[in-house]
Amino acid sequence: MAHLVAGHAAQALASLSPSQLAFLQKLPKAELHAHLNGSIPFPVLQQLATDFQSRSPGSGDPNDATGFTAPGALPDHVRAGIQRLQDGVVLNEIHDFFGLFPAVYALTSTPSALRHATRAVLEHFLEPQSDNGGYPQAAYLELRSTPRETPAMSRMQYIETVLDEVERYPPERAALIVSLDRRMDSRVAAECVECAVKLREAGRHVVGVDLCGDPKAGNMNEFEEHFRKAKAAGLGVTLHIAETPECPSPETLQLLSFKPDRLGHATFLDDAAKQIVHTDEMCIEICLSSNLLCKTVPSLDAHHIRYYIGHDHPVAVCTDDILPFRNSLLGEYALLMARPPLGLGLTEAEIEKIAKMGMDSRFR
Ligand code: 6MZ
């Protein structure tokens, strides 16, 4: 499905020569950091809103238990959220970002809606696209999502619904990471990990667990045992870490002590943390457009990817949330290639090496 690319990524894409573009389109890329509810193509979100409006309790749909009684009515916060996404999200700071999700969540809270959204996200990343030279955006996708209990489904049903869609692709192409939101209470986080472990043991394609959500929220003391359990069961662990300058250094060191395999963002690591990251060779999932739009990084020139490339440290270039950020995996790679100040001005050989680092950092 064609996807509107805007902002920094679009400018970088537009600056490339046809041969540079062809090189990037052909390059096998791994998407390792994409949040399901943040990656729904906007036209699909609009369709989900239409479907939502046409449903009502008692309509005969056994999956429908959203609790909204007026057919045709879209709750105000959902309407406002969709409008914001349509207009183009402008953030003053990253904490504004998390307020976008209640609107999206309202539209993916039944198994059928979640299935529809998941299929569209998988298609966006994995199906060949005519406006991408006939190539898919990604050769491989590790999609992540936070299991939600709704009136229509349990957390286990949530994960199974997403997994059923993921497993329509072979394991070499797609896998699932179960996210724990920092706002979750410990009982819920334990349930999510238990589900992930159970499904993995049953041979399902769950490959890891993630820590995500508002960096200001949550008490990480309560999360340690959950990540240790996941690791002991052979699941990969990736943690959003040091995403904002306010993330306290003791918390960062505590998260690193969980021995994650990969780190999301890792924008504000101090020297002690960097030392651990180098020693343990933790891959850094880099989301350039996301960091610029959330204003955690002022410019590409100041972006921490430069440090990691300079130290030959593994990175994986990813999109994070194409719905609000209007980027694409191709656009993120265009940011690596475009000449400064539009991009980092890396050579084809350097970009090929980065793409390979992403492929090599997959969870198995
Ligand atoms: C931290 C993020 C995020 O899991 O419901 N999420 N968490 N930092 C980010 N960078 C900007 N982008 C998305 O997808 C949506 C959830 O992913 C997390 C948020 O917790 C958001 O609610 P799922 O599919």
C-alpha cells in the first residue's frame, strides 16, 4: 500500500538521484522497531473509524463489546485524535506524543479490528510496493505490540490475534515482540510475559519482549523479574532506554543490568552506560525521524547515530511509528544517504553495512 511520506524523510528522499534511490530500494533492510498501533497506515485508520461507527452492541457481531451504545457515534476524543493525525502531528515535546494513542486504541479494541490493523501493517512493511521499485519496505519485520485487555478480548487473545496475522508470513520474514508498557502494574506485566513464554514454548513466533511507553512513567524495580523470566525462556529483550534528557542515570544503569540484547533510542547514555553497551555489544535501534519530531534530538548533525557509527557499534535503523511520523523505512535510509544538512551523507558501502547490522541483530 502506498504510504504518504512527509517531513525530513520526504526531503531526504526527494534529494536522491535515481540510482541512489534504486540502491536503497533494493537493499535488504530489517525493521526491528515498529509499534503496531503506531504503524497503521492512515487510510486504514480511517476505515477502522468507519467500521467502528457502523458497529454497535447488539448488532450481532460476537466480537463487538466496545461499550458504545450509539451507532454512528465516534467518541469526541477519537474524532479529535484522527483529525490530529490527518493534519500532521506537531509535538512540542515527546510527552505530548503518548496522548495520541487512546484514539487509536479505541479503534483496535476488538479482535476483528485488531486483525485488520495488523494485516495492514504487515502488508505495508512486507509486500512489494510499486512506488518502492517493486520491493517491499523491509525484508524482515519484528513487529511489537502491547497486549491490551478489552471488553472483547483477553491479553492472550490480543497476542494470538496479532500472531495469527504475523504467522501468515514465514519466520524469515516476520516475528512478534510483546511490549510491556512502563505504566503497567506488575501483575499485568507478569501476565504478558507469561503469555509470551507460553506461546513461544508452543512453537509460536514470539521472539522477544520490549519495554516501552512514556519514559516518565513506572517503577523499574518492579520490571526486573519480568525481563529475567523472559530471558530465561529464551526470548530476546529490548528496552526503550534514556529516550529523554530527564531519564535518570541510575534507572538507565538499572535497565542495563537486566542484560538486554538491544536498546530502543538510547539517546542520553552517559559514559558509564556507553561502556556497558559497548562491552555487551547491545544493538541500538535508531529512529531518526521519531527523535527529530519528538524533539529529543535537535538535528541530524547532533544525532547519537554518529557516535555509534564512529565506534563501529551495531545499530538498526527503524521507523518507530509511521502513523504519526509519516515516515517509511526507505525514508529513514534516505536520511542516512542524503547530503548534509538533509541527511548524514553516508556512502553506499557504509549504508550497506548498517543494513546488514540490522539483519544481524534480529531475535531468533
Ligand atoms: C516509547 C513508544 C514510542 O504497543 O499499542 N510507543 N514508547 N517511545 C516511543 N517513541 C516515540 N512509540 C510508541 O503501540 C503503541 C504503543 O507503543 C509505545 C507507546 O506505549 C504506545 O502506546 P502498541 O501496538
